[in-house]
Amino acid sequence: MSALGHYLEEEGIATVAISLIRPQTKNTKPPRALWVPFELGRPFGPPGDPPFQRRVLLAALRLLERAKGPVIIEDFPDDDPRAKPDPGWRPPAVPAASADGSAEALGARLESEIPLLQAAHERWLARHGRSAIGLSALAIEDCGRYVADWLRGRAPASPREGFSAPLMLRFAVDDLKAYYLEAGAGVGNPSSRQLGDWFWNETAAGAAIHALRTACLASDDERLKLIAGNFMVPAARVRSAS
């Protein structure tokens, strides 16, 4: 984006970028950039907070009024207000981990856990009127079954014509993550860290995706390795789990 900014500026079009990684922005030297102290994927701050997002957008646009250059990098002064934990938030209750840590047992836990979150997810839908679920075009129970079968080593065929089995696995994992995180946020205003800690550390789905990532990375299928290494588990969660 920094290179594109310089190209557009040479054509007479003023540009400004939102930066989430300050060292990278310093190295690439865009014409103008506003660095924001938010997590990746949230360049304008927390979802569902238009006034705060408007402040970020206006701070970025004001850089277009600045005369100095050729490189301007300024810092947004405020943190994401949703980064603070909600002390009153309570996640949906899920069964504790079983002493049997086999792939078969973990797959069964995942399949039985999904229906327990239905009411919590319905509260999310009632509150927000939308969902990020849908990449796989499968019912969420079928996503769980598909992931569980991969975990058990069965390598099931793709349930959708025109989509490879590894790609459908990625989509099913993404839909599971969306389902759980939306269910977790159905009540209260948990921070993303609270939601992430609950999902990755306490649910069968989080444990199953970790185990599936490890299994796929040991596969001879390069597509599976690519998907497992880049799309299943966030890098920060891989480090914290290692």
C-alpha cells in the first residue's frame, strides 16, 4: 500500500494510509500514514462504535492538510476502548476437557458442544441481526462433523462441488470460529482477548483446531500444510500454545 500511495501521488492523487504495524510503515515510508494501536483486522477500532471509528477516520483525513513531507507518520492517541476486559462478562458454559485426549474423544466433544451454544448464538443474532457464518455454506453442525472427521484422520471428501476438501476444511474451521466467537459475545461486551482466551483455552472447538493444525502440518499434502500453517490458528495463539 505504501508503494501504491507513492504511485498515486505521482499522478496527482493525495493519499493517506492507516497503519497497524508501525515498524513496517517506517520501513516502507508511505506519503502519509496514521498509526493506530489496534489489533490486526480492526484499522478503525472496535466494531459497532461509529463515533470512535469516525474519530479515527477524521484523524487520518486531516493528514491530507499537512504541508510537511515527503513522509508523514503520526500516531493515533487513544487505545481501542474495547481492548479493556468486561469484568461482568461470563462466557457460555461448556463441559470441561475429558481425561481422554484422543482424536476420537476430542471430535466427539466438539460435536456435542456445538448445540450447547445455540441459545447464546441466537442472542447474538437478536442483538446484531447478522452473522459472519457462511463461508462453507454448511449448517454449523455439519461444519463440526466435517472438522471432527478430519481430526479423526478420515480425510472426508468435499461436500461441495467445485471446492477442494482442504479448502472446505478451511471454510468449516472459519465458520466454527465465527459461531463460537459470536455466541461468546452474545451477552455483555467482552474484549477480543477475553473471547480468544475462552475459545482457544476452554472449548473443545479451540482444542480441536489446535490438534487439527498439528496433524495437517505433518501431512504430505502441501495444500493442507498451507492452510494449517496460515489460516487455522492465529500466530499469537500458536506461540502461546507452544
